[in-house]
Amino acid sequence: MNGVIAPTDSYIEQLQKDLDYYVDSGERNYDMDKYQAILDETARKAAKKARKESTKNTIISYISTENNKVTV
């Protein structure tokens, strides 16, 4: 299509009008902002979980190393 529509069908014409309305009305911006907020929240939760897992692994590694040390 490359942005050019030859409206020979009333369905296509209505679809284009609906799309133009969606973009021009600001609904698209609202939906994109909402989607971005969901992505940001998901990323924040994933980072928090990764930090917890990393801390846990560091503690386990430290404890394992301390238990295997030989003191003279």
C-alpha cells in the first residue's frame, strides 16, 4: 500500500476513515502511553527479580566459599 489507498471498496474507505479518526483523535497516543507504562512496569519488576536472584546467588557463593576455607 505504501500509504496510498485506492478506495474502490466502501469497506476500505470506512476502514481508512476509522484509522484516520483513531490517529487524529489522540486515542492512539493514549493507547501508546498506556502500553509504554505496562512495558516500563514489566521491566521494573524483571529488574527487581534479577537483583534479588543475583543477591541470593552472591550470598550462597559467599557462604559456600567461607565453609570451604581452611584456617591454620
